[in-house]
Amino acid sequence: MKTFSTGALLFVNLLNVVPSLQAPVEPLAYHISGFSASKGHNSGYCSYAFDVSTPSLASPAHCTAYVDAGFSGATWLALVWNGTCNNDAVKWYFTDPTQGGDALFKVSINGITGNYTVPEKDITVWLNNEPNPFDNDVAYTGPTEFDITTF
């Protein structure tokens, strides 16, 4: 009986030491702060910036991009594919349909991707000179701080 008890204790202790083979637990939320996205006046380039934090990151990651929307008359924000941050564990994506509709913002941390739908109403286009369709500005005008909770 004593051998069984010792063996059982050894097994329980071994379970505590061996890493779990369970699938990664989804985070409760990715917190986004300082989110901005815009295409400047008479430019075909868009700039993006934001910080992301979650308990699995030691400190918030800062993410930026400066990408081509295709031409200066674009009335959408440029596609970002595999965007980078100052933490290699974080990747991100942004797609804004060229014909209107909601945009999609995705953030992936250590391979777990969260999705955030950006309502069409949160992306504003200003035509600065009606006869010149190339003279416009496009910007994200929604909340600069939000949580991504869909995984």
C-alpha cells in the first residue's frame, strides 16, 4: 500500500511539472488604444498607429504602418497585410472595401487572432475640392480605444 501511495504522489507531482498539452486558452480581450488610420490630402498613402495590450504581453506593443492605397483619389484606407509591431509576437491586418461597407481589423498575438469589425460610418471621406476627386482625405473617426473580444 505504501508503494501505491508513493507512486500516486510521484504521478501527481509529475503532472504539475510537465507542461499541459491542452490547446491555448483564448484571451478575454485584446485592448486597443490610440488607434488612428488616415489617408492624407493629395496622397495615396495611409498611416496607421495603435497600441495593443493583453495579459500575455509583458508590455503593450506599439504598431504602425505607412502603406500605399493605390492612388491619391482613393476613398478607402489601404490594405495592411501582416502589419508589424515592436513585439514580434504581434501581427495585424486591416481591410477596407474599396466600394464601401464595413472594414475588418484583425490582431494576432502568438497565433491567436481576434477580429474587430470597423463600421462603415467610422471611416470618413472628405472631398476637399469637388471638381478634383484626387483632392480628398480619408480617416478613421471611430473610438480610439476599444477591445477586441471576438476570436
